[in-house]
Amino acid sequence: MSASDDLKDLYQEVVLEHSKRPRNYRVVEGATAEAAGHNPLCGDQLVVTLKVEGGVIKDVAFQGQGCAISKASASLMTGAVKDRTRAEAEDLFERVHKLVTEGPESVDVDALGKLAVLSGVSEFPARVKCASLAWHTLRAALEGRGEAVSTE
Amino acid sequence: MSGFDVNQVRKDFPILHQEVRGRPLVYLDSAATAQKPQAVIDALVRFYQHDNANVHRGVHVLSERATEAYEGARETVRRFINARDAKEVVFVRGTTEAINLVAQTYGRKHIGAGDEVLITQMEHHANIVPWRMLCEQTGAVLKVIPVDDRGELVLDAVDALLTERTRILAVTHVSNALGTVVPVKELTRRAHAKGIPVLVDGAQAVTHFPVDVQDLGCDFYAFSGHKMFGPTGIGVLYGRKERLEAMPPYQGGGDMILSVTMEKVTYNRVPYRFEAGTPNLEGAVGLAAAIRYLEALGMENVAAHDRELLAYATQALEAVPGLRMVGTAREKSGVLSFMLADVHPHDVGTILDREGICIRTGHHCAQPVMQHFKVPATSRASLALYNTREDVDALVRGLHKVLEVFQ
């Protein structure tokens, strides 16, 4: 595969679109949990806020700054985990993590829905942290860990 | 320029002649670490093939040769920075260790609660954190010379910040994040007028232009081998002899002592007092080879090439639509830091990488100056003596490609 095709896989339309107009870019009103995430090597920072009721994520949002990959991943994540249980969100993170580290052959891509657009990240090991920052932060919020999470 | 032909110079650096990702390598990240000429690589191999032994202790021929090579390297460094005496050259791991050494020896002895350490807003973390740690240990206060919007020091603020409590001024010679050349000679003059010693972080300077520590007048000058075409893990702390002699040791161990009993230790004289344990012998040998390489080219020629290429690159980058230079000081060296439209530097770096172009993206271990410019990160292209106008042209084409992807 040429370098140029790799780039097209990484910066797919959907990724660029989500990075320019991220969904759920706000603070959840009446949030029951939140966490801050930080990638010290890049300086990327974001805050995830959530409302969990009866074990189900009723609302989730994020704010912060970062590259196209981290913003798109955060935006797509908020859409994907809404109305899911904690266990489902955790399971989704595991599959997304496999997707961005090991590539599309390693998971059932169709079952991931829109998140499948992150598959191009696996060709760019230096960018895995960007794609997973929001997810690590979500996990910290779900586990009620107040301290900031770091990709390092 | 007599004696300097960049195409000849490039032939001395084997790593440059390769394809990456199907394209010729364009290396524009020498401010992070510089590539090594064959002469340095050969010197390392030769040392291990012929001369390797421990120094300062053996009576055998190899130890004599290794000691000669190591102490010869000290003399080579002395000549390169024009120190008065080779005893003023302490070998350390790099700039970072050199600054930590001064903070923990000179600093611990002379800086106490309520005293002030003066640094600048544009320091690398290596010239912030050791002082921050010292302040936490002693109750001293860290003061900061501000930076203006061009990325120059606000010199008008300096005199008021050099107070009767200031115990040291620690300042970079060239900003690694902005490329600003700081007038360290003038700052040293002002600090010395008030009896305040000065440490200069020269990591980004020694590779670009001649440095004469006697002319600068500073008390300490720190730099790394790997940024000046030598090996990693070796660096230099220059210290005026009278300063070094008044400083307590840094780490304890072999070589830094004259005698040891269980009751009493007598410390060695300078510079050995600061070089505990078996030193980085091949590092010193490789650094000396790098210096001889630079001396053969002529640092004045290197500086002229650097100035010419920086001017060309500045003009070429400023013509890229949406590009904003971060750091536009009147005197700069080697570094072009920029933002491209609203594209995050990491995305710039990834796309350039796929074109075979290596740059640095991020905060460059200089977060306070990033905060001043209100950016979390920049893209940084840095130049060295083996870079050409063609490298700059490739960068410009790469940036257009970035704009294409992000429209």
C-alpha cells in the first residue's frame, strides 16, 4: 500500500468531518461523573463528562484540544457509547483499542459501526495515543477516578 | 564559502542517503538530535577495536591509550569553546545533567530560602525543572524574564529582575522552540555588574556558530554531544575554574576521590571531582571526532550556511498559505516553528512523515513558551549543516499536501 493510501485511510472524510465539527462538544448538564485526559507528549487535553443512570450512560460529552485524530475519536466515541451500559462501553473500548493497534483484521469491523473509520490509525503507531485518549478518559470517568489520566 | 560545499558535506553522513516510505529522506529534526558523520562513527569503532580500557587507573598500555584519548577529548573541547584550561571541562551525560549538576552543587551550597533564581520564559524544561526542584528543596524563588510577541527577551525587564537576592541567572543561548538567539554576553555583563553568576544552556548554539566562553564571560556553559553530530550520552559542563573549585561534589563514587577510609573521604580536584564512576569514554572520543569534523569545515562557514538557509526557509515557509511563524526574533538560528492554518501540528507531522520528511511536532519540552504564544504545540523544522534548499522545497511541497488533505 502506498504512503498516500495510508494517509487516505487515516484521514477519511468522516474523521476530518468529526474533527472539524465534533459532536457532543459540550459539558453534560447534571453530570454524574467526569474525568480529564492528558497526553503529555502532545499537550493534548480533554475533559469527558457523563450522566449515568441505572448503570446506563444516558449522556456523554467532551471538550478540549487536540489533533484531528483525537478530536474525531472523542466525537465518534460520544455517539457510540450513549445509551450503553458500562460493560458495553468497556467492551467497545477494548475492540476500538484492538482496531487502532492491530488493524481491521483483528476485530469484527462491521459490528463497530462508524467507529470503523478509525481503522487507518493502525498504520500509524505514533498516533494510537491520539485515538485512545478520549477512551481512556471515559474509562476513568466510569470508574469514578477523579485524578487526570495520562497516556504515558 | 571556501571549504564548505553542502553536497560534499552530505556525503559524510551515511544515514541521509536512504529512502523512507518510498521517498528520499528529508531530515529536518536536527534540533532534536543531529545525524553523525562517518568520521564520528569510525572513531567509535576504532576506539573499541584498538584502545578500549578503563581510564586513570591502569598501568598497562591500553589504559594509557584510553586515558590519552579521554583527556585528549577534554583538550579538544577546551579548544572548541576557547576555555582557558582543560580542567574547566567536565564531561557529563548531556546538557540536562550539566544543569542539574550546577543546581545541586553550586545551588545547594549558595542558594537558600528567599534567594532568587532567574531564568527566562523561553527555557527548555532542562533549564526550568532543575531550578524548580532546587527551589522546592531550599525555599528559593524562581523568577522569570518575560518574552515578547516576536519571541525575544524583554531586555528592559532584566535589570529589575536582577536583585540583591538573585543568586544565579540561567539562560538559553538559542531557544530550541523558537530559534531566538539570546544576547547572553550582554546579559552576563549586566548580571556580573551585580555579582551574579550566569549559566548558559548552549545545546542549540554550539552546533550553529562559534562559541567562545571567555568572550561571553559566563560562569557555566552547558551543551550536548548528540546535537553537534557526536554520540548521545556525552555532554559538557564548562565552568570557570574558580567556580568549580568552590563547588561540592555531585555524585559519589570512584575517580572523584583522592582517598577513602571508613571515617573520611578526600575529594579529587576538578574536573574529576564531578566525574564519579567510569565515564562515557567512547562518548568523549566520539565528541572529539565531531568537534574535529566541525573545525575542519570551519564554524564560521557552518554559521554562514545556517544563516543563508534559514533566510531562504523563512521566506519559503511564509509564502505557504495560512502558515504563521511562531518566533520571529530579529536574530534566529536553525529553527522554524510554525502553525499551519487550523491543522494541528501532529496531523502536519504525520502527513509530512508519509512524504519522507522528518520534523518535530509538539511542545518541544518548552511548555511555558508555548503558553506565552497560546498554542499547545507547534510544528518545528530545524536545520543543520547538511540541509539544502532542496530539503526546504520538499518541506514546502509537503505543507501544500497537508493543506490538500485538510482543504
